[in-house]
Amino acid sequence: MRTIPVIAFALVACGGTSITPDQDVDRLEDEFGGSSGLMEFFDQAPDPMLEDVLDSHDIGFLRQAQLTDCNPTFPQSDRSTWHAFDGEFYFIEANGRPNRAYKYLPPVAAAPRITNCQTSVGQWGDAEVPTNDYDGGHLIGSQLGGYGGRINLVPQDANFNRGNWVQIENAAADCGALPAERIFYYVRADYGNSTSLVPTTMSLTLENRDTGDSVSFTFSNVDAGGSNGTADRIEAVDFLEAQGCN
């Protein structure tokens, strides 16, 4: 499995261009060679280094047990900030909405749902788009250990959430017998404007950290995940099974 000294991460990050809170965190990921490189930095570096490197990019870092509030948007103190707990890393973007989630699998252990928050998040979607039906959908599924609170929940098309998306999550839940931290699991929610609570797309990357093999998909947040949703689900499940998740 690939291991890069944390000092190398620091040198790469500090040599980049300053990133303001309003700029896309894509640029930070790019400086580390992509999302998987940034996750390795999070996984290996001590917290003071994490804080210093991210602060140099005007991005915050907080490590905490949980975020219990369930409000449509997060307060200013939590925005443009990576939040870490239980081996998971979540990014709240500048407008206060969940944007990214990182996790290594295994371990795979189901986490409790926070049902009242999950219901509220779905209802926010229903209110914003009355012509559609939404669930409070997890970025990292609860069967994978994903935290049950708002930081890991977005309004997700109910048909998509209960169909192609959950089938991928269930396939990933079968990765428990793999060597620890073999699979990098990355989800990103993107929004159509600065105020909408409903993501327009939900992107997923799966990477075998031993071989470097990976697949990436961008689903529309509509029934089935869009016109390619079923084909992408089949490819994602096939990829996971080929890594030994069965």
C-alpha cells in the first residue's frame, strides 16, 4: 500500500497558490495529486501540520466527536472547513452545505442513523422542489460507518437513494474482509447555485490503494441517478467485486 511521508505533503501544499474560502477546494486536492492524495495527508499527518497547511490555504480543520446540530446550513465557524471524526473527513463549503466526504474501507461497521435529522433533510428537498420526492441521503452510507448527522446528509432523490445508490453502498459494505484501508471511498455533492440545499450531482470515486485502480462516476440527483445511473451502478459494483468485496 502506498505511503508518502507527511513532510512531502507539507512541501507540496505550502508551495501552492493561496486559496480563499470562496475558491473551490478542487485546487487543494489538485496540489496533493487528487482526492486520494489529500486523504493520505489527512490520514498520516499530525493535527498541527494539518491545521497549518490548511490554514495557509484559508481552509479550516476541526477534529471532533460529532456535529449534533441539524440545520439547513452550517454556521460561519464551520464553513470552508474540513471536519474529522471516526476516520471520516467531511468538507463544509463556503455556503454552509456538505460538499465532500472521504473514508477508507475497511473497517466496515454500521453506524446508527439519526432519523429525525435524516427526515428533516429529506423534507428540505421536498419543500425546495415540490414536484419531486427526496430522502435525507448519506454521502457515506450508514452501513459503511457513515455518521448519521447533517454533515453527512443531503436531500437525495428518493428513487436514486433507494435504488442504484444503495446498491453501490451495499456492495462496498462487503469489503470488510479486505486488508485495512484498502479502498478509498470518496463522495462529492455539487449544487446549482449558492443557496440551494439540493445537490444537482453526486459524484463517487472508488480506488484500490494497493493497485491504484479506480473508477469515478457523476450521478444526476434525479430518479436512478440519471440516464447513465444504472450502467454506472453496475460498473461500480463490478469494480468492488473485482477487488474482493463479496
